[in-house]
Amino acid sequence: MNRLARLARELMLVRRAFQNWPSVAIAGLLWRHLPLPRRDLTLVTRAGTRIVVPLGARAGALYPVLEVFAFAEYAYDWRLEEDPCVVDVGAHVGSFTLWLAEQYPGVRAVCFEPDPDAFRYLTRNARGVGATLYQRAVGASSGTRTLHRPIAGGGVSSLRATAGGDEVTVEVVSLEEVLAALPDVSLLKLDCEGCEYELLLDTPAASWRCVRRVVLEYHAVRGREPSALVDRLATLGLRLVRAELKNGVGTYWLAR
């Protein structure tokens, strides 16, 4: 698909997803390519959900929201339980939890987002949704670590070293501790920019007994093979039901 065709398709998807799609599309183009001053943009989905994002360098936090609502990066016919408990690791500004709440109004979400800029918007956007919010990263062990931010609040912050941007010290809670506090997890979503390997490979097997489904974004990490993630979850009783790879970033869907 050439660049013009891809742009036309993305525009069509944005139009389907948002009531104020002209403003969303124009902002996406302008702030992605021009050094414009930072400002907020409110997106209104077709279901009426309102999401405020900061526009900045490379469109700031806008594109991660488009990936969820317009480009359906996490879409799958899960048919979750009524009032499902969902753990959102790497919640960013709340798009995944808000998208799921449109399908399951009684969702009980536990959201983790360590980037202080993104967390401010998560707090604002999650009002009215059954969500418990933590300004923490999730890792294999608890403590404090350095969060690397190529773009503050932009949705690509990582506990792994990255080029450019800045660094902040953040609190980390272990995935083992997170899952131990929850008797049943309908869906665990992981978007942690390369740290998915330590979470899946280093969290004790017993912790996973309460998890019914997993959707995770995986990245190219030197010395790591994405297949190891699938193999590990298979030993825990979670089988792969779907896999996609786009522009070097992949997504796995797994279920019991």
C-alpha cells in the first residue's frame, strides 16, 4: 500500500471512530510534521466518550489514541464476563480502558502509568469510569527505576534505555504483587515498550492462575525472541489465538 492510499485509509478510519474527525485529522497532520506549540485536543468518539490528549512533537499523545479507537490495534471478540476486571499496564492517557468501557460499561479497570505527564491526562480522562489508577510502572520486581521518555507523555516511555528525550525516576510494582491482589483477571493488557519480556518470563508461574486472557504488544529487543513469550504463556495454560505484526511491532492475543 503506497503512502497516499495508506493516508486515505487512515482518514476513513478516523472518520468512522470520532464525531469531531476533521479536527482530529488536521491536528494529526499538523502537529506530526510542524514544530507547533503544545496544546490540548479533545477527541469525541462515536459513542460519545471524550478523551483529552496533549499535542506536541510528533503529535504527542494523539497517535496512541488513534491506534486504539480508529485503527483497532487491540480489537478482538473476547466476549468477556459481565463487569470484567481488567488490568491495563501502560495505560497512557486511558484510551484502552475507555475503549473497553464502551463495550463493557461495568468494567473494573486497574490502570498503571508511570509517565507523570501521561498520568495527569489519564486521571482526567478516566473520570466516570470504574478505574483504579496508579502512577507506577509494572516490572518483574518492585522498587524504583529510571523511565526513559523520548516524548514526555507521548506513549513510548520505557524502563529500557532509549535515545533522546529525558529521564524521570518512577516507582515500580511487581506484576506478581499486582496479580496477587486480584482474585480474577478477565483480561491483562501489556504495553510496556520492551519490558514485556521481563514481565512474562520472570514473574512466577503461580501468579498467572487468576489471568484468563492476555493481549500484549511486543517489540524487537536484542537477545530476546517474541516466540519465547508465546511459549512461556503456553506453559501457563494460555494459548495463542491471534497474532499481528505491523512496522516491527507485534501484538499477541492469548486465552485459556
